[in-house]
Amino acid sequence: MAYTITSQCISCKLCLSVCPTGAVKIVDDHYLIDSELCTNCVGSIHTVPQCKAVCPTANGCVKQPSDYWESWFSKYNSVLAKLTNKQDYWECWYNTYSQKFSEQLKKQQVVV
Ligand code: SF4
Ligand code: SF4
């Protein structure tokens, strides 16, 4: 299965310049990988897929799922990443709340 570019792409152009087969294309300002040209970098001088290696995003360049379970795990990982981000959100919210609450307490202690 070829690599593919996901919605996490930020159009940095890095994969375009490193692909040894010219499989990365820009169509209507969107980056995509021509599955007919992508060799997964097998047979090139590279030992890892270059688009994935240089991509600055977490999942901008990913291998296309080839079967049900690969697809299932791909979906699972993407949902997990979203949940993890939400945990960051609540942790951040809690830290801000704690800081404000402790500032309020200090002010009340000064008044008393
Ligand atoms: S895996 Fe290799 S050949 Fe395929 S698009 Fe990425 S850089 Fe190009
Ligand atoms: S390297 Fe990643 S972020 Fe940059 S253009 Fe390619 S897919 Fe998009």
C-alpha cells in the first residue's frame, strides 16, 4: 500500500522535495501522493519512507490502511490522539482554575 497525505498536512512542501519517485503532487493547492508512483521508498537509497520521515506533523503522511484491522487501528489512533488533546485541555483548564482560585484566597487573607 502506498503512502497518503491526510488533513493534518500544513503544506510545508518538505515531502515534495524529498520523494525519490516524484509521487507527491499538488492539485488545487492540496498535497497528495500518486499511488501509482509511490514505492514506499522501497528500492531507493532510503531505508524509511521519506515523506513520513520529514513531515513535521504527527500524521500528515501515513501508510494507507490495507485491510479492516489496519483501518480500525488507524481510526483508533486518530480518536486516541483527539482524546489526548482533550486531556491536555482539561489539565490546562484545571491549572488555570487552581491558579486563579489560589490568587482569590490570598486576596481574601490580606483583607481579613
Ligand atoms: S513513501 Fe517514498 S515514494 Fe512514496 S510518496 Fe513517500 S517519499 Fe515518495
Ligand atoms: S511534509 Fe507533511 S505537512 Fe509538509 S507538505 Fe508533506 S504532508 Fe504536508
